[in-house]
Amino acid sequence: IDKNKRLWLKKTGKYLFHHKALAKVFRAKMLEAITNNGLNLPREYPEEWVADCRNVGKGNKALVYLSRYLYRGVINEKDILSCENGRVTFRYQNSKTQKYQTKTVAAVHFLWLVFQHILPRGFRRARDYGFFHPNSKKLLRILQWVFRLNSQSRFTKIKPRKRMICSCCGAFMNIIKTRMPSYVREPQLNPT
């Protein structure tokens, strides 16, 4: 969206970004994050990085892939075929041939493969970019104006919450803050 003209811009060419420029920006941001977190960089690391950019057409296949990855676990329980004598046999779908294959590995190696998909604490599996980002409320309002969407009409259909009455004095209560029950919170690791 062009903020000055308040018009939707169509991309020219196949990609939104040139892959070499994208690789330079990604490399710079990754190295900056590593040094900001106090991690040591290896003595030799590549000067040029590669960003794998592929045209996905309208994005339907990419959306199907991402939805499968985001809303399910690493492996379905039905795909674990056996677990005997310290070895795990599981099936997976080969992304190139689209055919199911089976693999047998040591149980420790299987757990290592699963643990590779667990994000560190504080990371999210998916992030919101563009006008879905929480800081893009102004851009979202511009988009709603450009496409003549009335965002307030959605909220008028929501029924108001029934007011609670205090059991002691009979006055109406105001909700100031809500809290999640303690059993929902993540357990704290015991350092001992």
C-alpha cells in the first residue's frame, strides 16, 4: 500500500524482493542478533548467503504447507509404526515423490529429530508481518478505507457481557483485570 497516495500497489515482476538483496538483509539481521545476544561468531563464516526464493504462484500450495506445519505436531501418532528394542519405525511423506516411505532409527535419534522442531522459550512458530503485524494498525485502517470495509460493523454484533453483581453489597462489579488460572501457565524449571 502506498501510504501517501493511499492506493494498493501491484508488484512488478515475479517476486516482491530481489533474492540477493533479501540474502544480504537476512545475513545482516542474523549476525546482528547473534552478537546482540552475546554469542560468539565462528572465525570463518560465508560472506555471501543464499536466500531461497521461489515463485509459488498465487500461494495456495504455500498456504496448505504452512497450515499443515502450523496447526499440527511434528509427527502424527498413527505415523509411528513401531517402537521395539530401542528402535523406532515411522513413516513420512517424501516431499519430492509424494509417496510414503518408512524409516527405522534408534529411539534416541528419533527423539533428537522431534526435538529439532521444538522452539526455544519466547519464540513463536509463526510471526505476523505486513498489515497483520500488531504495530500496523494505521496501515490496516488505510487498507480498510481503500477497500471500503467497515471494521466497526463486526463489533456491533457482539453481545455485551452480562454485568456481575457483588454478593456482599448488591452493586454492579467492573472487571479491571483478568488472569489465567495457574494450571494454564508453563511450569517453571527447577534449577536443582
